[in-house]
Amino acid sequence: MIFITGFRGFIGRHYCNTLKKKNIEYVPVLFQSNKLTSLQGDELKHSENGYFFHFAAQTGVPKSWDMPETFIIQNQKLLMMVLKF
């Protein structure tokens, strides 16, 4: 199975479109309430059979200048959850 964060962003969207064209199934992953979930809201459990592509990050240059700590913490938290998956 292929798990993908950031599927709504530029890179993730194009990667998902490429997978669709090749008829390859994947699971779009969301970061909600400090959990990794599917689009249906189901919490994802650890899987040893598959690949995880992490394209997600909190973005926005103007806001990052105003609240740099928030951006760093959120992006690190998401990265750590993906690595633990």
C-alpha cells in the first residue's frame, strides 16, 4: 500500500495523478487532531507492508515570519508521526 501526505499540495497532487494514470492504489493521509487519518476519518495504524510519501508541510511565508515557532513545531510533529508510522 502507498500512503501519501500532502496529496492536496502541488507535488502531492501531481504524484497522485501519476499513480492514478498507472492504476496504482494509494491512501491519502490527513493530519487531524494529532493523528494520521484517512479521508474517511479512520485513524491509520502502523503498516509494515507499504510505502509512505510525505509531501505535507504547513506553508505560508507571511505567517511563518509572524509565528516561526508554530510552523516549526507543527512541521516537526507531523514528520515525527510519519517516521513512527
